[in-house]
Amino acid sequence: MTDGTPAPRQNAPSRNEFIALMAMMLATVAFSIDAMLPSLPEIGEAMSPDNINRVQLVITSFVLGMGMGTFLTGPLSDALGRKPVIIGGAAVYIAAAAVAAFSQRLEVLLLARLVQGFGAAGPRVVALAIIRDLYAGRGMAQIMSFVMMVFTLVPALAPTIGNGIIALAGWRAVFGAFVIFSLLSVTWLTIRLPETLPKEQRRAFQPAMIGSALREIFAHPVVRLSLVVQTLTFGMMFAFLSSTQQIFDVTFDRGETFHLWFGGIAVCASSASFLNAVLVMRLGMRFLVTTMLKVQVCLTGTMVVLLFAGLHGLPLFAVFVIWQTSIFFQAGLSIGNLNAIAMEPMGHIAGMAASIIGAISTILAVVLGAPIGLAFDGTPRPLAVGILLYAALALLAMLRLGKAEERMGTH
């Protein structure tokens, strides 16, 4: 609706309940990634003692599956309705989590995580579509702000929750927590939320439409370049997520307190979304993204110099924590703006474009992030060098994007 007010629906949840429910849907992905981080050493000892770095693929395989699922969940929800796709995705997610919990080989675990990520794409993508169904304009922006405020608690708490579960029942029990989380959220949605996409507004699923949308996305220079920057930004994030637990444990001997450090960093970095809300109307999306990338190139360049200069011990740890916070902060101040830049020319195919842009950026980011994580050599050097390269490439692409906007008369 154009005034941002949801249509009245019988037995619909209150506004506060709706916000909490949507935040829980979106939090499925964050919980599935961040709660796994403390378990990586135990999984490595159990399933890959000769090559501990391979266990990082437990994270990236999930993200890859999520990216693959993102291609389909948006268009399918337009054709079948929102609730059936979320429920179906949850069923896939739960089944894959159960397989992962009982797997005896790393290859089986990685395949289960891939499928689990595919299922998680349902609540991740369709929750946003549900919010669009019920709210528009400033009303939608306000709801999204509240949802993200609740959502930011998950990355802060998930590693501590995962660490507690591991201490009590072992790493396999973390997958049981995923099953319980998904069952609770999908049951809550099934009981309390009416279907938000009426049958008369649904569109038949046509695979040919994906190809047409792909061609249009890559033909538009602003969309194409913003997709490149978003992919590189996600690549930096996934490389860090893959490596961070090992760096805290192996490099700094702080594996026991990793979950606390990670939670604190997530809380500090979450302020980026609030800062963006204050600044974006005055300074613009492109300015903020470009400025953050310039800052990141300088910070990461300094980190590389300090690492190769031999900085070690507590001073290096302090610098590393500040640097990690800056990476997460930059993502919080960039990804939403990059999505908005990419979607602005694609309003006529918004749902399809959102699915394709999300899928491509996620899948390619895994391709970029995984090799950096697998190159871990006991120090943060491979991570710092890789992120410096990606930040510099993203900055170059962003500068080209600015020129493209000027040629097209947009800003």
C-alpha cells in the first residue's frame, strides 16, 4: 500500500509481534553461521585432523547453498505464495540439519550444510517479500529499521549460544539447536501470520524470466558495477568469517574467549546501520560506500605493513580486533546502500532482480572468500593481503560506478 500501512487482516499479529517474527526469519542465516564458529576446532579434530583448514568449508558451503537457493525462492514465492515457500524451505533446512548432526565424514557434513543453506534461503528472501507485501514507502523503511535492530542481536549472541551448547552436549548438538530454532519460527509463522500474497496477485514461475532479468542486470552499467562492489564486500566478510575463529585460537591463543570477543565486535559494528540511517539522506549512498572503501584500503594497508614488519603479541591482537570491527562496520554501512543503488533502475522487475543480485553476489563471494580462508598459515597475513586486494578492486569499481552515474545523469 502506498501510505505504508498494512491492509487489515483477520487474526494478524500486532506490529511488534510482526517485527519480532520477521527478525527471527531473517536471523535463521546469521544463527546458522555464527553459532557454528565455536565448533570448528572440534569438527576439525573429529573429521579433518590432517588438514584443519578444510573445516572452514562448513561455513562457506552453507553460504554457497544459500546463494543457490536465493535464485529460486523469490520467484517461487511470487508463484506459490509466501508461506508455502518458507515452510518448504524450513523442511529442507531441518532435514539437512539432522543429516549433518549424524554425519561421520566431512564430505557428508559439507553436503548437508550446502542443502541446509539452500533451505535457509526461504526465510531469508521471502521474509523481505512479506514486509514488502504489507508495507511501503516510509512505513516499510521504518519496519525494516526495527527488524534490523532486533536482528543485530543474533550475531552478538549466536557464538556464545553455540559455545554453551558445545560445552554441555558437544558440537553435534548445535545442529539440534538449528532444528529447534527453525521449528519454532516456522510454527509461529504458520499459526499467526495469514498469507500476504493473494492468489490473484501471483505470477506464474517462468524460468525464461530469470534469463531475461540477468541480461538486463548485466547490461546496465550502474547495476553491474554495484553488483561487483557488493560481491567483493561479501567476499571480504566471508573470508573473515571463515578465518576468524582459527586466528583467535591459533594466532592469539584466545579460542576459549572467542565467542565473547566476536559478540563484542558484532555489537560495536551494528552501530553502522544506525549511522547510515542518519547520514544517507544528507551525504548519499555512493559517497558513503566510496568513503568507507577508501578508509578500508588505508586500514587494511596499514594492517599488512604491520604484519610484515613483525608486530606480534598483545599489540597485534589489539590492532586485529580494531581491524575486524572495521570490516564488519564497513559492511553494515555499505551493503544496504549497494542494494539500493542496484535496485533503483530495476523497479519494474524488483522481486526477480533482488533474487538474482542476492544470489550472484553470495555465490561469487564464496568463490572469493573460501581460498583466502583455506590459505590460513597460522597468521592473519593471507587474510589481510586478500582483503586489501578486494577492497582496492571494490574502490576502483565504485569510482567507475560514479562516472557511469554521471554519464547517465543520475546521482
